Amino acid sequence: MTSILRSCSRLGPVAVLALSLAACSTPGAHAPKAGGYYLNDGPPKGVTQAQIDAVKEPVPRAERFVSGTLKPYTAMGIRYRPMNALVPYHARGKASWYGTRYQGLPTASGERYDAMTLTAAHPILPIPSYVRVTNLENGRTIIVRVNDRGPFHSDRIIDLSYVAAAKLGYAAKGSAMVEIDVILP
């Protein structure tokens, strides 16, 4: 998501806003009735439940923060001040997910997005950091590595990769109420 904002910055404020809104629109806004994902997005084709189940959780470890992700920034008219240290952090709210539309594009960390890894986008957590995400609707819990910025909607607290949303049981629905807790290595 951040790569879209970064690469479009030369187009002017109106174009950036239009592309930002398109990239971060509400799930289902342009989606088919079944699936709840954006037009031109969705899960990787042909992925089986066995492949989803085989994806292992990342092992939290101390990593050097990506310095460029620690600076304050503005997205969609809101000013964000990223955390520059790992401290206890707990939040409850709506999680969404992003899929193949962003496959292979650079994340805020500089890594390429892969819908089949357990990663996440968060507006202020240090990059990289690790978070335990619990789906409050079914009790499922996973660990993800935060390597991107987003979501930039006031009603969402985290954006997960496709496989993370699938493991938490909400990929078909599009979003779920979750709790997130930073894991301190």
C-alpha cells in the first residue's frame, strides 16, 4: 500500500488522493457478492487449505528497525507518528486484509509483499515488529510480522496478508474484530 502512495507522489495531490482511496477502499465496495475483496484483488489462485495450513508463523526476534519508517508521515489527511521503540502495545478493532493486487510490490520495509507469508501493515508500530493477532469472533490466534504501513481508515487497526486472514478465518468475509498485542523479544 505504501508503495502505491510513494510511487504516485509525483502525480499531484488529486491523483494521489484518488489512487489512495482506490487502494484502501472498503472491502466489498467493488467486489463480487462472494468473497468480499476488491476488484482486481483477492486470494492467490489455486491455493488449497493444506497450503494455508502449512505456512508457519514467524519466530519473533529482535531486528533493526527500518529507519525510513520511523519518521512522522501523513496519509489520507491524517498525521501519523510511528513508534521508535518496542513497548507493550494492545489494541482492539477491525482487521482487514490485502491480497494479490499488491503481490510483489515493495512494502514500507522495502521487502516485497507476498500474500502467502504471515505479514501485516500497521500505521504506527515499528517496522519490523511482531504482533499476536486474535480473531475475537472465533478465538483463533496467530503471530505476524509487521513490515508495511496501513491501513489508512479510521475504522481499521491492522491490515493482514491474505494467508494471515485465512488462518484467522475471516478471508472470505473481508474483515473481523481482533485484538493485537506487540510481542517483545
